[in-house]
Amino acid sequence: MKDTKTPNLTRRTLLKAASGTLLYGSLPAAVFAQQQERRRFEPHPGDWRTFEITTTVNLQNASGPSKVWIPLPSVDTDWQRSLSSSWSGNGKSMQVGSDGQYGAKYLIAEFDGSAPPVLEVVSRVQTRDRAVDWSQSQPAAESPASLRKWTQSTDLIPTDGIVRVTARQIVEGARSDLEKVQRIYDWIIVSTYREPKVRGCGTGDIKAMLETQNFGGKCGDINGLFVGLCRAAGVPARDAYGLRLAPSAFGYKELSGNPASLKSAQHCRAEVYLRKHGWVAMDPADVGKVMRLETGNWIKDPDHPVVAPVRKALFGGWEGNWMAYNFAHDVSLPGSSNGKVGFFMYPQAEIKGEAIDPLDPDAFKYTITAKPVTA
């Protein structure tokens, strides 16, 4: 049956994926030191940084009533504080809405068409680096009911059929949730790849990826597949949909945001819940991005000195030059005529009930900028 068709997971591929971190850890000390001198990527929790993010919307050819939905930062954790959001414009109504299941917040602005729509949203957030201390057991207090939500299927991230079969193949014989996640993380890195031609952050249709064995994509695809496989393996996992805000402190251009222009800086990351450590940061998609784009050549070896520090650090950590809007899937936007959005980190708009492509600059112009501020 099509639903249970499995990709060609050869023994060689599975062994290579499962042993990725062991290979990294077994490098001779002298080689390891040399590589660290050439490149380092070592986020560690420290001071909070405060950013002010401004989103300005300009709907082109809005010759009638229109609506705009702008995602607002709505995540409060030990790595992000969503402080405030304010807005101004000529909408006949502007109010905050919230997704009932995931708590994602957004501004809903309605315009009557009597004048070109004008809208500006200013949000403040605080962020900081993350890195789990694997030597310490520090489980977070999460209820079983809360964790069940992060093992369930969504429209784009099913956990049955081919997703479940693939996950079981990858984690077969794993003795802990940490080992399961390590296997899936390494499998994602050796099996998927960054495809620059994909629009935006990808569609995130992980079933189609597995059925077609087309593993090229962007963060919505690759981290979505990681989350789906973790959920199918019984490990709570979630995507965090957000935005790169500033350059990387470690010099990686592909892991940086340009604060003066963040329109294409949307990026989703992932988290898994481990029994001994609580929610832990993950980002295999950014490993693939470094492999494909950081240098002038496509790096195929995940243990390459440019890639290895990133691969190691993004299993359990990430840099705080990024913020999350929300963890939401399958979001129904109030007043929309066009159904749900699979994930919500791009502004959305409709003119006379017709959806405007947020990735089409000729139809939907918006700018996003960020600047550091003193809290």
C-alpha cells in the first residue's frame, strides 16, 4: 500500500546515521583541536538580549476590502521572553487573535478599501543562547496531557503509515529516548539536503517527502520531517516557527540574520522532550544549510571542519540570534476565506477574500527589521 511504502533505508545508510556523533567524537585530539581553531560554534546560556522587531505591510493593488494577519511573538520559555507588541495603521479594526490549541497570537487588521492599507507592528522580545548540560538530569514539569499534544499528527506531520514505518526502522534497538532522537537527527543529516530552489521555508509535507524520496527542502520540510519521525517514535517534539534577528556571533553567514532586512529570514527550529532533560533544542535543517551554502562548495561530509561544530552544537542547543513566533500547526485564521495555514511565521493577507501569496513581492510587499535595544 502507498501509505506504508518505505524509502530505501539501506543498512549502510542507517549505520552511518546512527554513528554520526560517535564518528565526530572519535577524531584524534590534535585533529579536533585544529578544526576548532578553524571554526567554532559553541552557544551557551548567558545574558539576555533585547530586540525590537518592526513589520510594515504594504498591500499592492488592494482595490477593495482586505484583511491582514501578522504573527506576534507568543513564546515564553527559559530561552525567550515575548515582552510586548504594539501596532498602528488605518485599518477599520485591529485586534489580537489567538489560536486555541497552541496559543499562537497574531494581529488581525481589516481595511475597507477606502485608502491604501497602512500597517506597522512593533514587538519586543528577549532571547539567549541554549545548550543542554548532558551531564545533568533536569526534567521539566510537563503534564502527560501536555506532552501528548506533541506526539499527535497534524495535517502536514502525520505519525502513521510511512512516517511510522520509517521511524521504527531508524530507531530499532534504541534503548532510550535520547538514543532515538540521536539516531533520527543523524539520519536527517545524512539523508536530507538543503535545496535553495524551494520557495520560502518549504511546504512541510513530510509524507510526500518519504513517498517520493525527494529529501531536498528547507527548514519547514527538514525540521518538520525530524519532528514527525520523533513523534512517530514516541518522543514528544515540536517545531518552533520564527525569525533570524542578527548576525551569528560565531561568524557563520548562513546562520545569521540581516537586521536591516529580515523579509527572507524566517526559520523554524525544533525541540524534543527528553525524560531526563526536559525540552531540548534541535536544528538539523541548519546543519544541512551550512553544508550546502556556507562555503563556495556543497560540503557532502557532515564531519567536515566547517560543519562538525554546528552539527555537534545544534544537537541540544542553538544561538539566541533568533526568535520564535509560535509552535502552531494547522492554524485557522479568524475571518479567512482560505482555510488553515500549515504553519504561521509569514504575514498572511486576503483581498476581497482571495489569498495573497506572502512569497510574491509583486502582490504582497512587507518589510521586517530588527534592532537591539536596552531593556
